[in-house]
Amino acid sequence: MTLPRTPLLLALLASLGVAHADDIQNTPPRTTDLSTIDVQATAEREATPGTGLDSYGSESLHDTPAAITVVSRQQIDDRQIRTLSELAREDASLGDNYAPVGYYQDIAIRGYPLDLATGLRLNNLTIAGEQPVAMEDKQQVQILKGLAGLEAGVMEPGGVVNYISKRPDHVRSVTLGVDSHGSRYGALDVGGWLTPAFGVRVNAAYEDTHSYVQHADGRRNFYAAAIDWNISPKATLQLDGNYQTSAQRSVSGYQLLGGRTIPAHASATRMLGFQPWQKPVDIHAANSSARFAYAFNDDWRARLSAGHSRSLIDDNVAFAYGCFYAADCASGATPGNYFAPNGDYDVYDYRSPDDTRVDNEARAVLEGRFDTGALDHQISVGASAFQRTIDRRQDVYDYVGTANIADVDPPVFAPSPNQPGASARRLTSWQHSLFALDRIHLGEHWQLIAGDRFVRLHDRAYDSDGVPERNTRLGKALPQAAVLWQPSEPLTAYLSYSEGLSLGQEAPYWTSNDGSTLAPRLSRQVEAGVKYQVSDALNLTSAVYRIRQPYQFARPDDTEAGFTFVQQGEEMHTGLELGASGKLGSNLGITASASFIRARAEDTGAAAYEGHQVVNVPRLRAAIHADYRLPFAPALSVLGGWRYASSNVATPDGRERVPAYHVFDAGLRYATQWRQQPLAVRLSVDNVFNRFYWRDTGSSGGDSYLFPGAPRLARLSVTVGF
């Protein structure tokens, strides 16, 4: 492996002239941040204010009856995390779920796909999930695992990902980087307090990506600003805004051959179906928010917040999908929604410009405490309104030719002469919610938490001509309860129960009830966990849980299509999670996690779909990242990591699985001073042994795909303050 001798790299090595002031990126003490936390998971434990999640008030992570992973700024910098898929490597409870290169990505938490409509949040306000979220302006990322009905309302049961923005601070740094494929990267982080009460922070980034997949090079530009205004000792205002443009060709996933066989000679670097006329996927995303907090006194405070998120996607892809037009499938003997047994696949000219997703959310929360006799109450009550709209043009989705997975370069076909139609509203969805939470202290060692969110949903879907297809109205209470036992300050044990609601799925086009949407699903979760703060620098966590959700799937039958999309039985995930983060001694830092999940479908009426693991949910995942500072060279640290996933089911009947994999990562960090400014040089190497593995057997729109993991990738960055 060699790094490209670009002028940028030579300049980096000659001058070491750039850097990142990560040691001075903590929230300034003059700021009163009433809704976020700042935790360094691999460094010494900082003070722990509230989680920023309304579900649990302003209590610390240690006092929260839920499994929450925090990915710190140091982890983001050291591992040079740029995408949601790379972020998912940090916790064993997470995995990819349809995460193509060059496209916005999805992940799974506890085996359930993240709900892109409500599962991504920025400073606890929902953002459009159909965007690649930039990491340059994020101080940390919180991942709430499990049901979050009280927190987010209608959503899938896996959990939510909450990005926390950097706040104003006295920081000036620039970062330049390259990678082993020739990519170039630059980022700027500048902030300060213009007055003792008014601070600003600006982040900007540019990335010229040379992808490991042929023909999938891309670029992105990113700009962000954060403003804090301490209006008075009681009132604070925080404003955030960011804008990103990106363009990159999207990479199609593989499919099972004949619906039964894992492709034997797949390539992680080959773009299936590539056509020279294929345009990049352009995504323009903007997110903004305002958060106002007012403390009436030491016991009572109010928070008002509003957010706007917009993602505009120009979707262009020469899409490799199915084999309806291939000789082996035209007779109908082989399912057309998979690749052919001999590796043939159809290529489609797919164009869907101006696909616009808009999220608007407003919420108001009142927090306080009072006593009733011997009981101490901490309450949080609030209301929220959330609107989501989708506008989309009638797309072009036309067959243009058939290729084979063995083709180094697929044949060139003529694009479709058809053009996209006019834009029309496809979805308008409103959620209005009232929520309340009461944390009752029962003496010194016990706490009881009880809460509820009542959500009223009005969901209207339209066809390409703007004609209403679905009008869903419902109201549902989503309760949550927990009991905490704290025999000593370092130890917290909890038992919790929660409910959630998710929308029904739409039947795939290859089923007999194509296009119909099934009923919403009520999920239930029971969880027990232990959190132990071994020292100020080391935390241990464990949790066991069981999640139940109605099972929606394509059931084989004797209809002409051969399948009907139904809701029958339950999907049940029973899991154990273990975690450790912090320092083992003065020089060794560690972040480790393990996740065991038994995921089953029960009482489905299709015997072949029961008694085995659910698709795209490995039984066991593990992730370990270590950071060792060399005693004889304190400025130099050696980084290492190991990721493991057991074999992963690829078909609903469990007959096909992709193999288990081990992936090893390594790196170096050199942190010192240069001209009295902080200097950091980072080298990270992912997949050191260049192992081929299948990272994902997930689905999209009812169709199953296989995505290879990334081959070896080395990244070098230099960050310096000025």
C-alpha cells in the first residue's frame, strides 16, 4: 500500500502545517447549555449534564434508564469518521441497512432499520434522514438504543441518532488530509466570544473523494455556523445552521443469484451497471434550528425550540436490479426481482430529480421539581408539532439492457429517451404530541420514572398525479415506565418498559397487493440494565432487552404474483449488550462493545420463515477500539481496532447466509505543539488486511441487496491551530 504523491501530501509532510484544536473544543464555562451534553468517551469523564432527550429530563447518562452510546469528538477525529455507515462501526449494536456508496445511508439499531423519517436528529430536533450528515460541526453523537416512543413519537423500534453541534469557543484550526486512493480533504473550525455573552463558531469543509469503487468519485462542500447568546443570567439562545452540497455516482448493490445463491466472485471495487452517461446523485441539504432556554429559578425552567430541515435529491443511477429481461428469467422460472443464476442482471435508467424532503418541528418543554411529603418529583411536560412533506416528480425507470456481474466494464446501452414528469406532493404528515414525565425519588437509593406521550398522527399520501392514495388518522398513547436502584453513587441498575408506534410498510410491486400500505404497528420493549462507573475515567454498561413488533412480510401463496404482503405474527428481538469506555491506566484508552441478538419471527403462518434468525441481523457483533500512548514518547499514540460480525441471514427462510467476518483497523496519532499552537497528525488504516466481507444484507422497498465492505483504506490528516 502506498500513498499518492500529490502536491497536497508533499506539502503536508514537509510542513505539518495544519491542525485541529481538539483539546479546546469543550463547551465554554460561560455558556449555559440546557439541552445537550458533552462527554468524551475515550478520555477522562467530564461533568454530565442532561442527555438532551426530553424522555429523561435533564438527568445524566448515568441516571438514565436506557442504553445510550456517546461517540465523542475525539473518536470522530481519530477514526476520521465521515459517514453514517462509518459511525455505525463504533457500537456493536449498530449495523448497515442499505447503505450504498454515493447515496444517503441507513443503519440498523438492535436489528431494526433506523426510521429515516424520524430517526435522525440534530440537537434533539428531527432532520430529514435522506441526506449525508456532515461530521465537521458535531461535538458528539448520541445513539439512543431501543424504543423511543416518548422521545420521538411515531418511529421504528430500533432507536434514534442525535447529533450534537459544537458550541462557540476560542478555537481556530485547519485540517488537511489525503487518503490512499487520492482523495483530498480540508476543514476549517473557527470560533470565539465576541463579547462575554455572545459567541460564534463556524465550520467549513471541502472533500474531493476518489472512491474505492470505480467511476464513483465525488465531491462535497459544507458550511455551518453556531451562535450562543447569553441574554441574561436566566435566558440563553442557541442558533444553528448548516448547508451541504454533494455529488457522487451511486453504487448498486448485489443480489442473490436466482434468489438463492451468494455471488461467489463479487468485487467491492466494481460498479455494477455503470454507463458513461450516468450522472452523479446530487444532494443539497440544509438544517437550521433555534433553541431558547429560560430559568425561572433554581427549580424551574422552560425550553422552546424549532427546527427546519430540507433535503433535495437529484437521483440519477444506472441501476443494477433483477433479471426480468435476462434469458434465464424471462420464462418466469427464476424470480425476476433477483439476479439471474448465471449472474445476469438488468440495467435501468433511473432518474428522479427534485426529490424534496422537508421536516419542520417545534416543541416546548417545562422542567421543574417539587416535593410532596417525603417524595421528591422532577417533572418534564411539553408539546410538540412535527410536519414532514415529500415532493417528487414522476420518475424515469426504464430498462436499457442486461449485463453480467463478471463484466469488468458492462456493455454500453443507450439511455431512455423519456423525461421526468412534473413535481407533485406525495406526502404530508403531521404529528401533534403532548408528553409528560415524572421522576420520583423514593428515598436515597430508589427512583421511579413514569411518562407518556399522546401522539395524534395525520398522514396523507398521494400518487404521481396528486390524487390521494392513503389518509391515515390515529391517536395513540405511548407510555414509558422505569425503576432505578442506586445502592452507591457509581452503580445504577434499572428496569424499564416502553411502547412505540411505527407506520405500516408498503407492499412491494412484485406482490399481489402491490402498493397497499399495511396498518401501523405497536411495539413493546422490556429492558434491564446496569451502569457502573469504575472510576472517574472508566464506565461499564450492560443491558438485556426484548422488543416485540407485528411482523410484516411477503408471504408465499398461490396468487398469480406468488406473494402477498401481510401483517401476521410477531418479530421478536431478544438481546444482550455489553460496553466499556474510558481509560485502563494512565496510557491506555478503550471503547468496546458486544451485542448478542436472537431475532425471530413467530406465528407467521409460513413455517419456513420461523425458527431461524431474521434477515440482516447477525447473532453476534463485537467492536473494540484501543488508544495506547507510548510511555517513552508521550506525544505519540498507537490506535487499533477489531470488528466482528457472525454469519448473516440473507433470505427470509434462512437458507442463505453470508459468512462471518473479522476486520482489523490501525492508526497513529501524534499530538504536540507547533509554534505554541496545538498540532495533531493522524493516520488511520481501515481493514488493514484488505479482507473481503459482506457488511449488509438489508433491504429497500421490499427488495433485498448485498453490499460488500470497504477494502483497505488509509487516511492521513494534519490539524493545527492558528
